[in-house]
Amino acid sequence: MKSYQVLTIDSLAAQIYENEEKLSTGAAKIGQEYIEKLLDNQAEVTIVLATGNSQLKFLDILIASHKIDWSRINLLHLDEYLGIEGKNSASFRFYLHERVEKRINPKSFNYLIGDALEPIQECDRYTQLLKKYPIDLCCLGVGVNGHLAFNEPQVANFDDPHWVKIVKLDQQTRWIQVSQGHFKNFDQVPKYALTVTIPTILSAKKIICLAPGENKAEIVKQMLQEEISTQCPSSILRKHSNATLLLDQQSAALLSSPDEESGEN
């Protein structure tokens, strides 16, 4: 019985599931099996985590499996608002501490400090951590404007010389944070953020990218069926040799229908 459809676009494998629940289960299965395989062959593993609503069920399922030896896992994350405290419920440090770190016992959990007194030095500090812990697995979501982490179209650089940088956030991105209830109003949303850059993301040995929901349909179409460009930063995943994009029927609704393969999960 078919459990998902597979579209291959350039080097990117896109799996289309019936709904977000099945997508999240599929992503957790891919992640768990890959991590277990790595741990069979190396002493420790480095994972970079994303935040956002697309990651919630995936992370819950991955952690609930109890099959991963987290004591051998080094964790980092993709981005953080500039100037925000870790105890602020809208911060990504808070999200990851509450939803991940408190539930596992990792070898290390390395946070981007959004309210660091010297944010440029914080970018340098995090760069050194990323160099110390080469990325085995990077978990991603896709913004409605195609951003990866906070690499917005106007600041994304496929040849970025930096590993981590400070960027100005797109107004659409800031409004979405309000609509999702993370901030009470637009003025509360920080104007700037710290983000891991596109080349750093692409340095990961494996990438799992989740993009469920009707609101992602337009950008998924652009990502997969228009030219690879910083106008849709996530389109660069089509050049990664080991990336999987997971969609549901809603986010894949606008895709044309090239030849498809069936898959089982």
C-alpha cells in the first residue's frame, strides 16, 4: 500500500504524505534511522534543530521513540531573535529548552544567545562551535517567503562567507510571528535576528526539511518548479546531495504532476 508519493527535483527527493501527522511520523523515522546508523559508526553526532510549528509533531515523535542515545548527541539550532531573552516564551531558546532539552539528556546543547551583549562576537562564538561540531543532520522548515532559518530573500547568499550573521527580518516574517501568537503585536517582534547562513546549512551531511500546510503551497511550487534563486532561498536544497523534503497534500497542492514513484514507509 502506498504511504507517500516521491518526486525527484534535481538532487532533491520530495515525499508527499496524506497529512501532517503522517509527514511528521515519516520525518521522525528518517531521522531516527539515520542517527542510529551514524552512532553505530562514530562516537557522537551533531544535529542542528529548527523551531516553528512544522517541527512540533516531528520532535515529539522523535523524542518519544526512546531509541536514540542522546548522551552522544551535540545539539545546536538555526537562529534566534536579536535582543530577546532566553526566558521569553517567543525565543527559540525557550522553545528548544522546553520542548527538547528538558526531555532528553544530550551530550551538549549549544544555544545562540540572542541577548548577548556583543552580538557580533556571539556570531563568532557560534561559528567556532559549528566548526568544532560538523553538522551530521540539519532539520529545517520553510518560511512562506522561502526562507531557511532567517535567511530571508533579501539577505540570502548562496556563497555567504559567514557561518553565522545578523540579518534584518522581512516584514511578512514578523507579521506571521504575530498571527501565530508568538507576539502580541507587530512592534513586539524583533527587527533583527542571528542566523546560521545558507552555506553552513548546506554543509550538513543530511538535511530533513518539513513544509506542511496550505500556507506553504505557493512557496513549495516556487521552490521546486521555478529557477534556483535567492528569491526563494529554500530552492537551493535542490542542489544538496542528501536532502529530503517532506510535504503533505495541502502544501503539495499546486505542484504539477511529473512522473511519480510510489514509496512505502
